[in-house]
Amino acid sequence: MKKMSAGRTAWMISFLVLVWGINWPLSKYALAFMPPLLFSGTRTLLGGLLLLPVAIARAGRLRFHATWPVYSVSALVNVVLYYGLQTAGLEYLPSGLFAAIVFLQPVLVGIFSWMWLGESMNGLKMAGLVLGFVGVAVICGGSSDLSGHVSAAGIMLALGSALSWALGTIYVKKNGPRVDPIWLVSLQLMVGGAFMTALGSWTESWGEVRWAPSFTGAFLFISIFVIAIGWLVFYKLMDGGEAGKMASYTFLIPLVAISAGTLFLHEPFTVSLLAGLVLILLSIYFVNRPRPQGGQEGAGLPG
């Protein structure tokens, strides 16, 4: 495979960190115009459909009859549970706080990789894991100082979102080599998105959707740039051998989310949130310090 230039790699990583960071406050804003299940389902379904032409060009790599269980499980964990819990949880917590808790995911991946994939565990990683949990505890313990809608349910949904993302990452790390990455993302988005759209159509009302220009713009931005183009850029980085470098910049995403939420949604930025975020950033750095190449990160960075 041809390795990308340093400039192109930096541009693509910067793009991902930016769009996946502002996705959180943008999604919270969009929920004022559309019920959560319908929003979660339609944005992922549209993102998958936009990726379908790229996937069709790789039709020979699909092998659906032999690999459909991988697509099905991935759709359940990485789309239905991750995006579903994320969208529901954003109704209860400020977007920056929610993103900070969800980005405990790299820490959970470190634990699960050690438990189930036989990856090494050393003192620095152990310190990182402890720091991550302490960081979440500090954020949750100081949540009463936050204005707005903060609840135990929101914190549990954020933790559930992080857990489903971590489990999905481990599953794809183990089974991903059996499938084409573009088909994996496209199918899991379409299958998971169609399921949540159908469920939302049954339990929610399309009459509650307000197609205001600002919402339509946010919806299209998320579907096109965060989900469709974001995943294409991520797999381009993977194909270029840059997945490990992408993982090392994961910690910037909640920082962008918190900054955008504070600037545009006027969400509070408290001392406990800052302290917890710093602990989580240190945790992610310790757990994801550069290591020998060879392990595929899998579909582990959804926006």
C-alpha cells in the first residue's frame, strides 16, 4: 500500500477531529427539531446510502453469504446501540459533558483488548485505565454544579454509549479482516439506520419534525460530512497505514466538542469538567501510546 504524505495525513486527521468534535453539539441542537430515534435512524441511513456507490464499486469484496453475521452484529453494536444511546443521552446532558464521558471508550478498549484479544498490559496502561475511571468519576461527581439538564439517566446513557462503542471496536478488530471495510461501514449504517428509522416511525411521530433551514443544514452536515465522508476519510487513513496515528489524536475530539458546545450552545464549562477531561486525556494518551504497527483499530471511531 502507498503511504500518504505527512501533509495529506495531517489534513485528513484534522478534518476528522474537527467534524467528529462538532458533531456532538450539532446533534444536540438538531434534537430540538426531530425525535431522537428518527434522528438517529435517518442520519445513519442517509450516511450509509451515500457510501453505497463507493461500496458497489467493490462488489467483488462483499461475500455477503459468508460474512453476513459480521455485518449484522456490527450494525447492532456500532449503530443501533452506539448511535441510539448517544442520541437519547444528548437530551439529558450538555453535549461536551456527554462527549467527555463517551470518550472513556479508548480506556475500555484497552481493558477488553487485554482480556479478550491477548494484547499486552503494562504499568503505564494500568495507570491510564485508572486515570480514565477517576476522570469520569470527577465529571459525574461535579455534575450537580452544571446548569441545564443533568441526570443519572444521562450519565448511564453516556457510559452505555462508550461501552457499546468499545465492544463494537473489539468485535471488528477480531472479525474485521473477514470483510471489506467500506462494505462493513455502508451496510452497518444502512441496516442499523433502517431499523432505528422503522422503530422511530412506530414509537414517535413524523409530525413532530420541524424542517427548519438550520435543522436541515445540521442534518445534512452530519449525514454527509460526519458519517459518510468521515468514514471514508478514516478508512483512507487506515489503508495508508495511519490508523495508529489517528488513534493518538482521539483525545482532541471531546476537547473540540466541549469548546463548540460552550461557544455555540452556551453550555457550562466547570472546574470539575476541566479536571475530569484532563484526567481522561492523560488516560487515553497512556493507553494509546505509540506501539509496534500491525494491529488494526477496526471501525472504532464513529462520529
